[in-house]
Amino acid sequence: MLSKPQIRAITLLQQKKFRKEQGLFIVEGIKSVTEFLHSDYSVQRIYYTTQAAAKLPKIPQNIKSVKIDDTTLARISSLKSPQGVLALVSIPDYPPLTTDVLQKGFHLVLDDIQDPGNLGTIIRTAEWFGLKHVICSIGSVDAYNPKTVQASMGSLARMQIHYTDIVKLVAYSPIPVFGAVLDGNSIYDTDFGEQGLVVLGNEGNGIGPAVLPHITQHITIPRIGQAESLNVAISAALFCAELTRKRGNT
Amino acid sequence: MLSKPQIRAITLLQQKKFRKEQGLFIVEGIKSVTEFLHSDYSVQRIYYTTQAAAKLPKIPQNIKSVKIDDTTLARISSLKSPQGVLALVSIPDYPPLTTDVLQKGFHLVLDDIQDPGNLGTIIRTAEWFGLKHVICSIGSVDAYNPKTVQASMGSLARMQIHYTDIVKLVAYSPIPVFGAVLDGNSIYDTDFGEQGLVVLGNEGNGIGPAVLPHITQHITIPRIGQAESLNVAISAALFCAELTRKRGNT
């Protein structure tokens, strides 16, 4: 059983402030927890129900695992329908991206993305298309938000998410800086070459005024109908697909 | 002011059962309400706050509009952050899709999509790429769910969403039936021709066993990384982009 303060300590991790303080985030569901167990992340603790026990992989001895009842799980879960298992995982501390790493292929750069579901979907999609790094502006939603972790469907376990001053990054980028805008060249006619940053803007306002001057190539996904814009995760996917195709990896 | 029963009647429209009964759904936000006012949809009633009044377009005299205070709006709103205006709009009754209509280009067919946000994003994306119709299985989430309306960002006002027995539809389709699967031919090597249905499956289970035998072309979005699958709205977008490109409309 968990005490009231223990339950509270876990639910507080739904808030960024307490995640930062504790250096921990929440992962839920058999599939996601399994993927984090098999990743470079450090899983600290696993809470699971009797029903979920059989479906869990072998848990290494150094990870404390605690059997709890359904009611307790519902209280610590961030999901409407809790999925039998919840893990506390350490927030990783990646080294800053070096020029060497940057020059290996393509990386998404997110300028103040706000929706946690969008960020999770972008991480999942970027992994599908073979990217390794997603770089977020400091003002972007936290990748360790439970909704982001959920939407990433386990991909967060294998992707590196960096938070940095992206204005500096794009200003001094050693590789081309592509930006998703509404009035640029067609994505289909663009030669992306072998490396680059692909900047995607905020849901409501697009790429911000501090970043925009540093975009070296303005790229647009051609529109046929009347929709005013595309969802940012959709735009990210269309760029990832295009980079992949252009690189002849398909 | 609105009475308690009036407020309740509006909030009940967040549930599909009551939307069906009343033939009404909720649209919120200046942009979306404006787009529905300018569409073929029949807007029945508009509730707005003093602050939003100045931003609203001219409301035709036959539409009842009611000024309400912020507290009342918060009570009838389905949003966490209400946006100053809420409209009740009639659910349209489209004629069944004829062969003539089907043969005009491409249409998305959704097999038991469950997430309202995914459906809204698909509608928005389909419109961007010039599609006119989205066809949903009877078991799919309701397009008039407030979260779907919200995620469609106004595109629902210009798209036709049909609910039908999609097993019959694909079994007797007069046009090719493409299906998004994990082990088909590359989407990049596929000649989509000039017309077709593009079937996308349920978030967890993909295309169902009743629909699968009627897929005439199994298509896959090539994967580079390790993510297990793509979000269905992302897949839909990648298909829409590909159809557009192949038709030389870009």
C-alpha cells in the first residue's frame, strides 16, 4: 500500500515544476514501461496491479517494484483509464549537441510547441523516420509531461529530446536551417541535401520573429483546399517523410 | 441569462446520444463559428460574451444570438479555456454517396477511428489536400464530438463526413481500394491513379478483419527507425500528400 504523502508525491509529478525538482517523470502502460526498461533510461520504481503482473517483463533487482491495488493505481495514474502499471523514470541529462552530432543527418527544431500531444506525436513520428534528436526551444511544452510520454507511444525511450536556446542554435548552425512556413518553396521541389535543421513553429503563431531571420530555406507544404493551416505534428511528419525519401533510404 | 435547464440542454450536447436526439452540435471560438456561419451548415443559435461581440461577423437575423456573461459561457463550454463564443449548429443529413461522387478523386475511409482529436486532425488535413469527403465506419467516433470539431479547426464546415457500412462500401467499391497496412508496397512506389478509397484502420488494431479482404492494394509508409506504428492522423496525412503529389496538383 502507498501512504497519502507517497500518492501525493507521485501525482505532483504531473506538474513540470515537481518533475524538475525530483528529476523524475511518469510512464504508464505495459508497452511503454517495457520499452523504458529496455532503454538507456533509468527506471527508478514500478507500481503494478495483480492483473498486470503477468504481462510485465522481468524487472531487474535494482529497480524497486511495488504491487498496488486498482484503487491506488487510479489515484496515482494520470490517465482516464489506468493501464495496470506506472513507472517513475529519471529525467536524463544529455550532453549539449556537438557540431559532430548535428552534422549527422536531420533534426527537428520546435519553436515553442505548446500541446503535449503534438510533441509526443512528433517524437513518435520522428523515430519512425529514423531521426534521433528533437530539439525544443526553452518555451516548448515539457517532453516529460505525461500526455507527451503517452502520445509518444514508447518512442521517447529511444529518442533524445534537447531543450536549448534555439535562436542561438539556428543563428550559429553549421548545417542548413529549413523552416516550415506558409509562403516558401514547395517541399517537393526542395533539395534537402544530407543534413539540416527543420524548424517547426508554435501551433498558433508559427515560427517566432527571433528565429525566422535565421531560416536559410523557407519551405511550404503545397495546399490544394481551403484549410488555413496544418497541425504542427502533421507538418513535422510530412517533412520527415520528405527528408527520408530524398535521402534515398526507402 | 440562461436558466439551469437551458445550460444543461447545451452541456448534454457534449454527448453523442443527445446530439443525435437534438440534431445539434457545439462549435466554439470566433474563427470556427465564423467559418460555420459562412458555410452550408445551419447555425441555430449563438452565445457570446461582451468581449467577443466586437470580433464576431454580422449575424444573420434568422439566427438567434444571446449575449451571456463569462461565468455562463464557462458553464456551457466544452473547452478548458472558453473562447468567448459558442454556437449550436444543425447536424447535416447528407445524401448517400453515389458512384458519380465516389469516382471524383480520392476519399478517406476510416475503420473505427476512436480518438476525437485524431478525427478532427484528419478532417483538417484532408481539406488542406483538397479532399471533399471523409467516410467513417458506423463504429467510428462522432465527427460532431466537441473535441473533433475543435481539432478540425473550422475544416469541418467545408468537408462532408459520412457514416456508413464501410464493409459494404469497400466490397462493392467501383474504384480501387487502397489500405494503410504495415506490410504492403511502399507508398512511394504506388501508382494511385486518378481515383480511389484510402482505408485507415483503428488506432490500436488497424484495419479490421471484415474490411481487410476487400483492400485491393496494401500500402505501407516505409519505416527507418524503431517506432512500432504511426498515429493514424499522421498516416492519413502522408497518404493525402502522396495522392496530391501523384496527381500533379502541386
